[in-house]
Amino acid sequence: MENNTEDFQSFLQVLPPVEFACVYGSSLHPTNHDKTTMIDYILGVSDPKQWHSENLKLNKHHYASWMAHLGGERLITAVADKIGVGVHFNPFVTWNGKMFKYGVVRMHDLLQDVQCWENFYLCGRLQKPVQIVVDSSDISKTNSVNLRAALSASLLLLPSEFTEEDLYAKVCNLSYMGDVRMLFAEDKNKVKKIVTGQFDLFHSMYKPFLEEYKAKKLLKLTGNHQIHVSQDCDLSAARSLVSALPPSIRSLMSMKLGEETKSTQTGRIIHDAKISSREGAANCLQRILRRKVMVSSTRQAISGLLAVGGVGATRYVAKKINKAWKSWR
């Protein structure tokens, strides 16, 4: 990844301190030299209400005027928490000749989504390449659980043979299944562009887990730059992949597929989803993730439109629809 850390950190100097910050999206594409591209941030803070209170004093112009004047930090956090999924976005922020968008989230909510896939919103962002610029809580280490789970879910949804590019497209697509924006306001080639533009970044992220699954005899990897993957598709392999998913997802699968009890080597009894066929497990997982993404993307879309106000919402939606229209043409 190109070393843009200093450039990305410089914008944070105009904001109150944060515990976590990462840049994601098209600004990380090595081939992207478009200076009009909006640079996207996720910012983790311990207390969003206090953070927004401080930021309103420093950067009131970053917020929709109706939110800043009518309710301030209380209204901002209420809309994010009660309507959205805990994230407040300020888009179209201009600074130093560039345009920025930043989303502010409570650290507890960020960790819950990364570890448990509670909303399957922020965890989806971190399943794709990001550049972490502030990490006082060691989220990068915690995110390894998220990456392993994303790889496992993708393998369960893929056939017996596929390419490395197919794998990353499936990983990328996990957080877009059911996304309401993909119906009318997103580039239909978005997944392909992300994977093509950031292939080497995906490879460096997921290589350790591919090697881990190869050592467990779940995968066979052949080739050099473009790896061809063969996977074991028997029932025991499917159960192994499901076991790497977050407990909350396995619990939902248990509700739909039935539950079975198992005894560990230490004698502890655990309850898990009853996997009687790989196809059944894959279909069940797909339905669960699709519903999670549909709910969270709808809530966040409504919250986001409220957060940017009338003029900002019109501008933001117009930009998205224009991008989608170009891709369909």
C-alpha cells in the first residue's frame, strides 16, 4: 500500500482526537489519480456525544445546519443511534483543496460489529482494504477475527474451484448483498472495480488465512501471481467453515437449521448449528447476511440523508445515481 499515512493524518488535525481512524474506498486505489475523489474515513471515539460537541465548536460547517442549530450533539447522536446503525457521516467536507467524508462511531459499536457482525456494516468496510492511521485500541489485531470469518463465509458460498480474484469478489460482495443502494444508486461494476483496483491489497490481507486453511487441508493453492484455489466441499469442511463464523451468526443459523450439541476435548458441551448439507448451510448463511445488510443499509441510508440535510442529500444522491447511470450505460 502506498505510504499516504502522513497525508491522511493531516486532515485529522482539524478534528477532535479519535481512538481509531482508517481510510477506505477509491482513494486507496493505486491507479486512482483523480483529485476530485472524496477521501472516506471511519473514526472511532469513546463518547460520540462529547466528540460531536467538541467538533461543533471547531467545525460547525461540517454538519447540516438544521442538526447543528436544532439539537446539536444530542440530535446528531440520536439520529445515528436510533435511526442509523450508530454512525454519523459528514460528507463533502473541503479542506486543503481536497474533499472528505468521515463517519463517527462509538468504539464499543465498532468492536461489536467487527467481532460479532452485529449490523454487518462497519465489519464489511474492514473486510476490504483500508489504511489505518490511528489505532490506540489495536483494532487491526481484532480485525483478524473478522477477516477469517469473511474468508470462511466466502468459501462456503463458492464452488469447489475458483480463482483468487473470484474469492476476493465474493468477500467484497458479502457486505453488498441486500444493500438498498445497489438497487439504484451504486455502480453495478463496483465489486469488480474494487477487486481489480486493490487486488494486491486484498492478497496481502488474506494470504495468511489462505495459508492457514491450506495447512488444515481445506484448500489447495496452485499458481503464483493469480492463485487458483480448490477446496474440500465435504460436510466436515463445511462444518469447519461455519465454526469460524461469529457466534451470533452461528446462533441464527441454529434457529433456522436446528441445533446439535458437541463435546470439546476438555469435556465442555457446546451448542451449534446442525449442518446436514453444505448447500443448506450456504443458503442459510446467505439469507442471514442479506437480511442484515438490507436492514442496516436501509437504516443508515435514512440516517445519512437526515444527517446531510436537504441540499446535501440531493447532492449526495445525485452523485451516487450519476455514478450508477454511467455504469449501466
